[in-house]
Amino acid sequence: MFALVVRFYLRDEEAAKGFDNLVEDTVAKVRERESGTLIYAVHRVKDARLSRIFYELYESREAFDFHERQEHTKLFLDERDQYLTGVRVEFLEPPTGKGV
């Protein structure tokens, strides 16, 4: 498995709307076209209305690389910066605990 967490910091409420629309389109295509993407979850953050957190879990590094090469992912990466003040990406070690 290969996993990461990404936190996006949005400029303002208007930017949040545009970002959320971009995310909605991207998530639909990930769901439809990427069988190696096991989880692609997008969360709003309680008490931080201008933040979004993505949790991404892939069956392998190769599945993540496939995701990164997709046109919908490239479009997301090209368009997202207009809505952001910052982004933080954290690649995760293999998990321990229940359900692994």
C-alpha cells in the first residue's frame, strides 16, 4: 500500500467554492477510472472552514504513479493553486492497527 495526506489552505470563501467544484469533478473521475486507488477521501475541517484534507490510499506506488499521470489529476494540479494560500503533503509509512 501507498498512502498520503494532503492539507490545502484556501484563500477565502469564494476560493473554497471554486476549489470544491474542482475537487468534485476530480473525485468523480478518480472513482470511475482508477481501480488502484483504494481511498480518495476529501474532508472539510471542523473549525477551519478554509482547509480541506485529502486522504489517499493506493494499492501500490505504481497505482499512485498511474493516478499522477491521469489528465484529470493534471488538470487538478494545474488549477488548484488559484484557490490556495498553501498546501502540505505528507507521505505515510505503512499502517499498524485494526483493519490492516
